[in-house]
Amino acid sequence: MADHVPDAPSPDDHQQPPDPALRPLHFRPLPPGRVRPLGWLAGQLRLQADAITGPIDEFWPDIRDSGWIGGEAEGWERAPYWLDGLVPLAYALDDPSLKAKVSRWVEYILAHQQPDGWLGPEQSPSRAEEYQPRDPWPVYVAMKALTQVCDATDDPRIPVAIERFLACLSEQMDQRPLYSWSQFRWQDLVLTIHWLYDRTGAPWLLDLAAKARAQGYDWIAHFESFPYPERVLEWRLDSHVVNHGMAVKTAGVWWRQSGEERDLQGGIRALETLDRYHGQCTGIFTGDECLAGPMPSQGTELCAVVELMFSLEVLLAVHGDARLADRLERIAFNALPAQFLPDMHAHQYVQQANQVLCRVSEDRVYATNGPEANLFGLEPNYGCCTANQHQGWPKFATHLWMELSEGGLAAAAYAPSRAATRVGGAEVTVTEATAYPFDDTIDFEVACPEPVSMPIVLRVPAWATEATIELAGAVQSLEPGRFHRFARTWTPGERFRLRLPMRWRVERRFAGAVTLHRGPLVFSHAPGEWRRAIRGEAPYQDWEVYPTTQWNYGAAFDLDRVEEELRITAPRTLDPIAPDSEGPPVFSPEGAPIRAEMPARLTPEWVLERNAAAPPPAEPSTDQPIAPITLMPYGCTNLRVTEFPWAAPRSPEA
């Protein structure tokens, strides 16, 4: 039988370390390279490596000529952002050429540390008038990359270099407190401080973390007394969407030091608050660039998507709440891939849940973004996402599996992969063979030189109400919405199967619109499209995208008979182990592994407004004939309608 694992423990539920100043993690992330992607996920990471992350330092000046590598281009956040994604990608794929790039950058950064400990450029060569000398914010990001390298390689120079920098920064903070971005992103600094404290136990590090907390913006109070319940029309740091994506992890990060229940629950509170006022069906929240309300044509910045994913990965390690992993999957399988063209040579600055037109326009729905915000391109609107996009898929792959403090593995999120750990000196690997999230069956195989006793922890998502595990010849039902522990002696080659049956779920959203979920996937209608290249050289061009077929449909099915009225088709079979080397990318309109047909009606009154889909009409016409339209996973679309007005027949009394 499985043992239940508490989802949201109190501080007393954690075994305290000898020095209780820093609470232990509930799950320990595995070092980069200990989780290897398989199947469709390996194909997706390889696509990213070849299309953008691997070659971008060879042609994009802000990385190629970065001040971080001795050049005269931007020496602020952009190269560290790229490196922060390159590191886990290189080790997840075990790619020698990508590892060589990592090594080149790490060697330069370490070799050019200042005598007093400062890391990186004294000042960005291209932005000297914009930022003060020795701005600590970009070093926060660089240290995230360095800590990952150290976790993967045990390079002894990295903890020393980080300790010297933190001592230098501590002195600077006494003279010049944190300001601007560094003040609003202090939790990313504390992450590295705690990483080093876990290795050295030096008390002054916790003093520095407390200093950062005192000088930083109070995100914990921000979410307790939320100041922005409406769409924000004026650019502010405390309403900025990326700052909020990073801030979701703040209370959980600080809980390790404070031990306060208020902080332990703060991440969930932050998510609930953002959902209430600015949430979208894919698990993200709007911000174009500042918080923009629940209307499905408002945008969400790509930086916010990948930073929210990282916040969820951090929080999941901190206190092991299954709700966080459910949210992480929903974002990873929907919002993340939708923000790229299928070949990943182009991305959007902002995506929309109802995205029916992507073009340059001065008349735009966005609050503070420019006219190019939803173009697909190399650097649309602003280059931060060009630099920061790289961490999304690789960190997701790295955090699929985590270690338990007593030994063993936890499957935190699901995708085809293989995880390696050591138990009692023996190397143990668990292979996860699956087409999830496009299929509901996950097969596991344990490889070890001899029988090994250890727990394996599996998550059952909240939506999987009929989940079962087939283990040791018996089938057992599993309660949804929590982790389950299977502690036993595993024999070499032992296999077991987890089934997470997927049923349609209907969500009523903005203006009464209908959104459809199945498992972790959100489904959308993708109209026909025509792309127009407006600048750049292939393959790194900027694209406008126009619809070529009708997009303004309302849902016309019976809400009580959704399982009968929405017909699933699966036009493509995915190999659960081998990357798919033929055919279009998985996340593309042509390559979608699963589709559905939905009864729908045209709603002529639903039109464009400010070059975007107007709010879904609350009372759409019902005099149009009902006809089926095709749905596919949100992440497979470039243009889409996801929140449909409900245009089903009404009773005479209505």
C-alpha cells in the first residue's frame, strides 16, 4: 500500500537539522545531468539547443559581445539570463559542445573576479548612463548559473568565488542599500546565500540574507494586502509582471530562515491572489508589461512564464505541495510552448489566451507594451525575453525528479525521462516511458545492480480522480491531489504502471466564457493562418500572423454532457522513449498529437477590437447552425481561441 505524503506541511513536520537556523528542503533537486529527457521531451530540448540556445551567442551581439565576456555590448542581465538556461540544457542533453560553451563563460567569469570579490563587469558598457556601477541584480542571475555548474561538476572554485562576492556585496549594501531591480528581486539573492550556507554553515550568510530581506521589497505583505486588483495602466516595478513571477517564490524561500507559518503558506497565497485578479486558464497571469486583469486578450510576457515556472520548482522543493506541481505542468505544457513558433527560431514578447491576430499596431490592447509585443521574432518589443527564454524547458526537465532526504526519488512532474540517484553506494536509475501529457499511461522501470530498498514517491494530480497504480501484480486506486510514497525493496528491472485517466473539465471564465481542460492540457481552436515575414534573415525573422479562416466561434455543447459531445482523436503516436525524429514538432498545429471536435456556432457579433479579439460576448447569438470545429492543445497553436462564449441553445424559460 502507498503511504500518503503531506502536501503542505507545517514547520514542525520537517525534521530539524542540527542548526535549525535554515529549515531543510522537503525535496532536494537533482544536480543538472542526473535527469535525462527522453521521448518527445528530448526532442523538444534538442530543438531548443539547435534553434536558439546553442547558436545565439554566435550571432546576437548582446551575448556574443557581452561585457560579461570582455566585450562592449550589454553587460547587465542578458548574458547571465542566457547562461542560466544554457547550463541545465547542456547537462540535460549531455552535449559536449554546449558544455564547452558553459566552460568558456565560467572560466572567464571566475578568472576576472575583482580583487575585492566583485563578479562580472563593473558597469554595463552599453548602459552606463542607465544603471549605477556595480549593480548587483545581474550578478544574482549569474550566481544561479554558477551554482548549477557547481552542483553538476563539484567545481571547488565556485563556492569560494560566490563567498567572496557576497562578502563584497554585504559591505556595499551597508553603504548603498538594494535599489531598483535588485530590491524587487532580493529572493533570488537569498536563494544563492542559502545554497552556500547549506555547504558552509557560516552564520554571517544568514545575517546577509536578513539584510537583503530588510532592504528588499516586502512581497509577503504585498500579497497579503494586494494593491492591484485592477488592470494597471502605469508602469511600476511593484506591478511588473516578471517581478511578480519571481516574487511568487519569495515567502517560501524566506520560510527556510524564518520558520513562520505565514511564510510557508505564502506561495500558495500569492498564486491564489494573482489567479483571482489576473489569472489565465493556462496557469499564468497577465502582464503586458504590468498586471493586466483577467480578459483573455491581455498579454503575458515570456520572461514571466519561465520565471513563474522556476518559482514553482523552487517552492515545490521547499515544501512539496502537489498543487504546485499541477500548476507547473499546466504552464509547461500550454503557456510555455505557445509562446514560440514551432521551430523555436522565433518567440513572442507576450502571448494571449485568445490570440487571433499578431501584427505591428499602434492601436493595441496592451497596457504598457509597444506595437510589436505579440510579433513572433528574435527580439520583438524588447530583448530581455530573447535572453531569458532559455531556462524554461531545461529547468523543467531538471526538476521532473527530486531526491528525498532519506534517499529515494520523487516524481514531481511527469514527462518521458530517466533519473539517477545513489542509494547505499549503489547507482539506481528510474526510467519513465510515456507520451504524457498527450496520453494517460506512465510506465516506470527501476534499474539497479542488486535489490535496493528505497521509497519512490509519485504525484497524483488533483484532476486524476480515477488514478491507479499497477505494482507487484496488484492494482491500487490512488487519491488525487497528493503525493504517494511506495517504500519497498525494488528488484533489478522491476516495472510498474501509473494511470492518470483524463476527463474533460469545463471552466467558466471571463464574461462567462467556457474553457476546456483535459488532464494538464488546455484546448484551443486554431484558425487557419498566414505568416508574413517583416524583417530579418532566415531563420531568425520577425513574423506577423493573420487568420485565414473564421475564429469567432462560440461553444455549443451541453455542459452536462461534455464527455459525450467532445470527440477525441489521436492522429499521432509518440514513442515513449526515443525522440521523434520525423514529422513536424510536437508543439505545432501540424504535429499536435491529440485533437478533439467540439460543437460550435459562429458568433458574428464577436469582432476585433484594438487589433485583438474583443471580450467574449456574454449573450452570443444562437441563430447560427451548429457545426463541429477542431480543438488542439493550447501549446500547439500560434493563433487560438481558448475562452469561448457559450452559445448553446437556451431553454424557452431562459
